[in-house]
Amino acid sequence: MPTLGSRIALLAFATLLQACTGSKPLSKKATKLDAVGMYAEAAEMYLQSALRNNGNIDAKIGLKKTGQMVLDDKLGGFFRAVAMGGDKSLAVSSYQEAIAYQERVRRVGVQLEVPDHYAKDYDRVKGELLVELYEEGQDLLDRDDHRAAEQVFAKIVKLEPGYRDASSLQAVAYLEPLYRNGKADLEAGRYRKAYTEFDQILRKDPSYRDASALRQQAITKGQFSIAVLPFTSTSRASGMVTKVQAYSMTALTQTKDPFLRIVDRENMDRILEEQRLSLSGVVDEQTAVRVGNLMGAHAVLMGNLIEYREEPGQLRRSTKDGYESYRVQLVNKETGEKYFETRYKAVRYNEFYQENKVYMSFSYRLVSLETGEVLVSKVVDREVADHMYYAAYEGNRDALFPARNGVVDLAGNARRDLVSLLNAPRQMKSVADLSNQLVQTASSTMASSIQAELNSRLP
């Protein structure tokens, strides 16, 4: 840990470096530092000088001398680590730090020298370290300590990416615990959790053991099939039932839940025809259970449109008092100078308002075919609306001001409100667009509720 004195020295050096922003001042200051034996600080200042002006020859000459001394210190640390025969990781990191410094200096056009024997010693020590790490990683795998093994193989891959099968073993160390957990969860009936674990494996390695088949097995065993029976209606807008059901089917399929399977309409029609059942007549729970079983479903979804109404608004117009400003040129009787005066004349402008609304209420029930239990039963009430509110003036709208108590209202906020109305949109969503929005929102709410129920039953 750096001492208080060393921290103060580093802070002072950083302050000095920041103060000498030009290339020449940095180079001169570096020369003074070198003269008093502070070659490491001098080397850094020479390097900064050369970075600011690559044509500063004095900086490069000074960097060649002091930088080599810094590099030799770093190589000395590597030599000592090798000679002591202790921590090979420390020896390798010391050499890498030295080479990184050499490369940093080379980028400004100064070549520092590393004797060849250092590279040979480094290759030897690195090779020995790789062998030790590889054996350590294999031992950890044998002891099922996958997390520690993954960390060891990650060090190997970082040190030498193509070393033996370290990369594959690193993947194994990461994937094998997921694979084992997935199999255990699959056997315990935790199908969704098993699916998630196998899916993680396949995202990293699509061919890892039989993870793909096991993921599919989890889906097959845990999949929950729902037969959507024809929705009914107790409202006058019976024509909306088909639309509500279609949007509901879409919302359910868009959940992208692999464990949720919706029996398609074509398959449903075929089965009912074979059994001589009328789809339009499937309304009571007893018949619904029979139909659902014929389709191999786990549950049936029934819906009823309780109420639906559209309220297209009428455009309402109201006339408002206002004032239009204008300028009058006058003459000062005493001085004869001309000047302008702003005056206001009473005018009228129109405000328009229209609102469209759509309201819907429908209920739905999800009934289990295994137990007859009503899994979900809810009523969805939704209303959506849109409106337009704007002002229109046939005169100079830029000069229009609102009125208040029979006089012009010059308050800034009143004027801003009027300008906002003059520039407000003169269109709104149609009843048809609101209807689509309403049915889509209600259907999504229903789908989310059903999916939440499924998640609670299938961990």
C-alpha cells in the first residue's frame, strides 16, 4: 500500500504535469527531474511531451534514456521472480507489464530494447504456468468444483487463447452445472426452470450433449394446452364477438411462452365435425369440458361480451370574445416626432371541441379439464377516448388576444393558452381506431392474467 509520503509525491507530480501543458515545457521539466535522479517521473514527462509534439527530438532522446531505465526496472522484477522460483503468475505478469510499457513508448517512435534471453525465460515460465493451471483446472473439474475450474481455464485462455482444449473445458465448467441442474429440475417436474437452464446451455453451445432434446422434453411434459371456445355475447353488438375472440387469440400467441399452446381454430373445427358437434353451440361448461378433452387440451377458455358501445362525438362550436392588436402612427404635438401606439379592437373567434369514446365489458373464464376448477375468472371493463380541442380565427391570428371581463387580457399565460388552441391538432382517433385499441388492450390484459396463472402452476 502506498505511504502517505508517496501519495503526496504522486499528487505533486500530477499537478506539475498538468501545469506544464506544452511539449517544450514538459521536456525541460523532465530534464531537470532526470538530473536529480527521478528518472521514472522524467520518463513519463518525456513521453507526454512526445505525445503532444511527435517532432520534439529532445523529448525522444530523453525518453530513450530514461524509458530504458524504467523498462530495465520492470525486467528486473521479472528476473527476480524467475530466479526465486516462486510465483510464476507474478513472473509472467511482470514480463507482460514490461512489454506493454515498451509498446507504449514505441507508439511515439522510440524503440526500447529487451534482451532476447528475457523472451526465452518468459516462454519457459509461461509454459510451466500453463501446465500447472491446466492440471489445476482438471483437478477442480474432477472434484466438481466447476466455478473455480471455470476461473482457472479462463486464466489459461487469456494467457494463451489456443492452449490445448482449455477453451472447451472452460465452456464445460460453465455448462455442466447448468446441465446437471436442468436434469434434476426436469426429473422433479420443475419444467419451466429446466427449460431455462437448457436454453442457457444451447445459447452458448447448440450441440452440448443432449441439451436440445432435454429442453424439448421439458416443453413437452410441461406444456399447457388451452382450447379457445367461441365467445358469446349478451349485448346488442354481437358482431364484435368475433373481433374480441380474434384479438384474444393473437394476444395469447404473442406471449411467446413455449409452455402455452393454443389449439388452433382449424384443428378445433375438424375435431368437432368428426364428433358431430356444432362449434356455435358450445356454450355450457359440460359441453365445453367434453370438447376440450377431445382436443387434448388442459383447459378451455370461454368469453362473453357483456356490453359494447361506441359514442362518436358531435363537433361543438362556441364563439368567444377576443381582441386583435394593431398599431397606429401618432405625432407628438410638442416635439413633432412620430411614434406608434398599440391598440386593440374587439373581435370574435371560435373554439371547437369533439370527443369519441368506446366502452367494452367482457368476462372470461379459464376452466381446468383435469379438475373442473375455474382457474381464472375475471371481468374486464375498459373505456378509451380521444378528443380534439382547438380555436380558429379568420383574422390575423398572430395578433389575437383573449378577453377577460370585457377587456383585453394581456397576461402571458392567457395568451399562451390561446396560441396553443390556435395551433392545436384538428384531428383525433376515429371510433374504429379506438375500438381496435380497446379490444387489443383488453385482450392483452386477459393474456397476461392467464400467463401469470400458468407461471404460478408451472415453476
